[in-house]
Amino acid sequence: MAQDGQQRTDSDALMSRFTRPEQTFPTLTPPEIERIRHFGEVRSYADGEFLFETGKPGPGMFVVLKGHVAITQRDGLGHVTPVIDQGPGQFLAELGQLSGRPALVDGRAEGDVEVLLVAPDRLRALLVAEAELGERIMRALILRRVNLIQGGIGGPVLIGPSNSAGVVRLQGFLTRNGQPHHLLDPSSEHDAAELIARYSPKPEDWPLVVTAGGTVLRNPSETELGRAIGMIGGAKDNRIYDVAIVGCGPAGLATAVYAASEGLSVAVLDTRAFGGQAGASARIENYLGFPTGISGQALAGRAFTQAQKFGADIMIPMSVSSLDCSRANGTFALALDCGDTLRSRAVVVASGARYRRPEIANLDKFDGRGVWYWASPVEARLCAGEEVALVGAGNSAGQAAVFLSGHAKKVLMIIRGGGLGASMSRYLIERIEATPNIELMFNTEITALEGDEASLLRRIRWKSRLSADEDSADIRNLFLFVGADPATGWLDGCGVTLDRGGFVVTGAQSEQNQGRLVAPLETSVPGVYAVGDVRSGSVKRVGGAIGEGAQVVASLHGYLGDAAKPAL
């Protein structure tokens, strides 16, 4: 009895560390547990036995029927930290269990434990079938991931100077993908200094990344890191999907949510992170239904979770190198950068567009070393109290300027044209004009970048387009939002028609579609569709991309239905 009292006291102390603890760790009632029973099976665990382990695929959600389970964090440096203690009526899971991803924490039985185990596919069925109960569970799963991220609990350990290019790159990658991690700076962390002494990294090795299993990686690529921490799934058992969606921005996510919720088997692939360019928007204030605004990252994160809830297989980071439209055996074949092939009956091109690189000498030299194409809290941390420059005149540039103004001493907004009205929403123009530390520089373009011996940006030069005047300033961080080019190189050779700018032509615009009835979003290749920024003629707005993602699902049903009909 005294031991039970101590467990409750310890659990209460740990619970106080979490935001909204009553929603993060709710206790299910006996009737609610009974409703869950037919989705799972009863399992028993002996004292000290692991229910799930860090870095190993999670078997699903556990509902504790008897006993207690201790949840602890274990990192690759050998540290074990208590997270929470869970008892009867509570459930053990977080967002990764929707898709069988590796667990981020350990769960160990304290005494004999009896649980109800709900496998990932049955958990998704539960969330859909039991609307009210599913809402409570889903909210808890989301809040648990948020708390893990905010508390630096679980995930890989990054070791290196916080301002190094490699650290910023990988922190940005993990943050945009909602992956918990924490950073140790060797200048102040004893454990980091010890590891560095053992591995003797060179400057180009930053950061060292330590996975939960203790594997040490030297400045890995995003794909290497994704594989090491179990982010990347793959086509299961040579599965043929109803639809493969290439691109995980708003258009791709909308397609995934609506298609998966209507029973289609869906695979979504993206080379970097969910959210696309919209994920770079610090605050979207003109999106329907969010009067106080929402960040692009938050909006995309919700859609990402929705897509998984309905069973979409999301593979990030995973690049598609080419598309084979010959339809051998009736399917399209997508060649993946890992060497595998993914097959589907239909394809949706949602690969979006990438920010252009202006023609500035030595620009590549400073990528990730002072030149950025994204304005997130990771980059904002580097700008605290400094002057920064931002190039661009669209909504993304405006949102980034307003966001950075809250961190930087001053934001120089460099605009090639003579005004903002033609390319930016009025509410953003008014916000920028009312922000005292944003300086607008019209009819201006950057002419040169200068750095130090470590190839870090230190100074920029610019000139007026209306005169010969040239000026410069000590600027260590330059943000570029200067238009975008379509990401369509992977479509070469498959017969999909592109316009002069490289965007995908759809519907009656395509010469190949003349004389036949086609869906507005269908390309020149039957069964291949295009939505969002990558499509020729799209409005290049988040709302438009989401609308097209929803719209294309009706066309997919029609195409797949016709393909399944026997020939007469």
C-alpha cells in the first residue's frame, strides 16, 4: 500500500512537468475500456519486462488493465531519465504508433502487468469508429509528441556548436518533421566534450549525431539520419497502392487525407519534410477558419497526423528519381532514391516548387552558412539582436519578415520592384509598414556576398536599379524568398506535358488532351494528375492547393473505377 502511494506521488511530480496533463494523460473509464476491447488483445508482462523499447518499432497502443508501467527516456549516451508512471485505465502510445514507427521512450513493467494491446492498424480503426473516444485519444497522442519535442525527450542527440551549418541543417530537418531531439554544445556540456575527444571530429564532421542505440554519425545527410532513427518506411510487401502522391505539401496532404478517408490505399513521398513551402510561413492569417492565424508548420502538422489516422503510408525523406508510365502490369512505377520501386494504379504530382537561387556570385558557398531559404525558430535563434536581410516581395517573404522582426534588431527587406501591392496580400503590407524595425528597400538588388576564412557570410553588397548607387552592410544572415521553380525533373521521359516554365499542364490546356473528355487536374498521361504549385495555372496559395487536393480525389475514384471494369 505504501509502495502504491509512493508511485502515485512520484507520478504526480512527473505529471506536473507536462502542459495540459489531464488531456495528455487521461484515465479511461471502464465502459470506454470495454469499447476498446474488440480492437485489441490482452497481453501480460512480468516485472521488469519491456512493453516497448526506444528505437524499436512500437507494437501499438497499450491500455493498462492491471499494474504499473514506468516510462523512461534513454539516449545514446547512456542516460536514463524518468518521464511518467502509468497505471490502470491509462494508455501508452504517441503519434509514432499510428504507423508502427520506432518508440521514442522505454516502457517497462513495474510488477506484473496486464494490458490491452491495440496494433497500429486497429488503432487507426478505433480512432475512426469511436468518434468521441477517438478524439480524446488523438488529442493525447498529439500532446505527448508536443511535450516530447518541447522537453527534448527522445530522439537523437546532436553534438556540435549551435551556430554550425550542419547543426542548423539537421535541427531544421528534425523540427520540420516533428521529430524530438536535443542539442549538446561541446563548449558547455561535459558529455559532449568527452564524445568529441573520442571521435576527434573535423569542422566538416559537425554535428556528431548519436542515435538511441548508441550509433554515432558524422554530419549525416537528411536521408542517412532519417534511416538511422527509423523515420523512413517503405512499400510494404511489394504492395501496389491505389495512388502514389509525390509531395507532402498542402496539396499532397489534402489529397492523402481525402483519398485515405474514402478507402483508397495511399502512399505519400517527400524528399525533405511535410508542409512544403507553406511550412516556411510563420503565420497564415487569411486561411479560412483561422481568424487569429496559424503557422504553416502547425497547419501542415495537423494534416500530416490526419493522413496517418486514415492509414496513408508517409515516406519522408524519400526522393522519387523517375516515373515509368509504360504501365507494365497495369501500374505506374516510381523509382526511389534508395533503389526500390513503388507501384501504384494512379499518381498525383504534388511536388510543388522550390525557391529560386538568384544569380549572385559565390551564393552556393554560403548556403547553410548565412544564406537561408526558410525562416523558422532554428534560424531566428541565430539572428537575435542582429541586422538581417531578406529578399522577396511575395506573401512568404512578408510573413518571414514579420516573424524575423520579433527576433532581429533590424530586417532589411530588399525588393527588386517598385512596390508590394502586385504580389503581397494587403494585410501583410499593412503589418510590415507598421513594424518599426523592417526597412523596405525598393528597386534594389544584391550584387555580392562576402565571407570570412571559414566561409561564413559576413557582409552583403547591393545597388539601386534606378541609379549607379551601391551600398553594403555587415550582414551575417540573408533570407531568400525570390520566386520558385517547379520540381518536375523526375517526370522527364514519362510523357507528362510541361509548359515553358516547367510546370505541369493539365486538363484541356494539354494538346494531348484535345478531343477527349478529361478531368481538369489530369495530365497528358491518363492516371497521372497534378495539384498545387507544380500545376500550370494554379493560384499558388495554400487554400487553392488544399482545394485542388480535395478535388482530385473524385477524379481518382472515376479513373480507378473505370480501370477496374472488365473490357466488353
